[in-house]
Amino acid sequence: METNHIDTEKLLTERMRKELEHLYERYNKREFVHPDPLEFLYDYEDLCDREIVGLLASSLAYGRVSQINKSISIVLDRMTPSPFRFLEKASMESLLRTFYGFKHRFTTGDELAAMLFGMKNVIIKYGSLYACFKTGFINNGKSILPAITEFVEALNSGFNCRSNSLLPLPAKGSACKRINLFLRWMIRRDDVDPGGWDDVPTSGLIVPLDTHMHRICLTLGLTKRKQADMKTALQITDSFRAVVPDDPVRYDFALTRLGIWKDASLESFSGA
């Protein structure tokens, strides 16, 4: 009886994998990226620029997508042509002047300047955002959640430990959707995610959980938890890890197309 139960679980997992893989093959393509803020990263071949753009774009990725992309464009226009060189020359005072009057929902120009100054401090200390994250990852026994905490704490140096709307900490219960989205962009490499942080394994990534993805995962039976918090994000990630152990966020982009494209509804997805 127990063997049959295990076999049934294996069959369900394999069926889910095939359905998700079909969705991945259909939608995990550049043509479906727009208007996702991920597309801003494609303009930067240099990893030093791309990781800065990725952190900016993901940190501002809350609210209406049209406003998100407008805000990202405003910031990047002031950092042209190289965000890395821009930060290299910047001071806290110059950043406050450059982004005076900036506003994206709850985020002010002062908060943006403080995060950018935190990035500059990290780059001075470690050489790159990548080197900082990798150090935390290695120091924590290759565990990604404490590495995220260390990374965010290092970036928060520009805030002098004050709370901010851009870089929430996992310890406070947040699902940290935006930082996990940034890590997906930087660590995975396929037709959609540009990658670049090659020494951090995809197996440790956490699903970037927001209300849209939470609703999808509830429908698919990947969680029963009603709060879109870190505990739920980890539970959902474990569910995907049972399907694809080495890349639990493989289907994140494709799944989030459900409800966005006319021919990609959650109701019509065969796994729902």
C-alpha cells in the first residue's frame, strides 16, 4: 500500500513536470519578455553594469508595470552610459542631487540615492555585487537565505540601518520577491534570464513570490498557505524542487505569463 502511494506521488510529479515543461517551451522566450523590467538588463553586456541595472530594476518592480518601467528608465537615463562608472564617480551628495524629486510609489529620491550609495560601498569593498553575494553564500555553507540577509545588510549601509522600501530583510517575514527576482535574473541563464553569476548554483534559488504567483501556486496545489510570505515562498520552492531539483525557479517566468497573454490563462493551463 505504501509503495503504491509513493508510485502515485512519482506519477503526479512526473505529470506536473511534463505540463510545466510544455509551458516553459511555449513561453520562456524573449518575445514574451516585454513589458517585464527584465528587458532593461539586455542592454548591458558588461556584468558590472548588468548587475547594477538588475538590482535597480528588481528593487523598483512593484506597482503598475508601466510606472515601473518609466521609473527605471528615468534612473538609468541619469546613469548613462555606464551605471558602474557612474557609481564609481558618485558621492552621497551627488546622488542626492541627481535623484532629487524622484518618486516611485513609496520610494523617494533619498531612498534611491541611499541604495545606490550602498551599492557603491559594496563595490569598493568587494569589487562587485557578485563578489559580495558569493562571499556571503560561501560563508553560510552555500545556503542562500542567510546569504541574502548578509547581502541586503551590506547594501543597507547607505540607509544607516533605517528601514526602506527597496531592500526588505527575510528575517522580518517578507517573501523578498524583488531580491529573489534579481537573483533569478543573475544566476539563471537561458533564453530569458541573462545570468552572469555563474558560481552560485540555481538549485538554491527561491521563487520570487508576489500575489500573482501566489494565486497560481494555490491553484496548482503547490501550497495551501494564505500568506504570500517567506515561509510560503520556501514551501512553494520545495514543491518545485521535487519536480526539478537543480533549478526550482525554472518555471517562474513562464508561469507568470499566465493571465498576461491572451492565450495564456491559468484556467486553460492543463496543470491547473
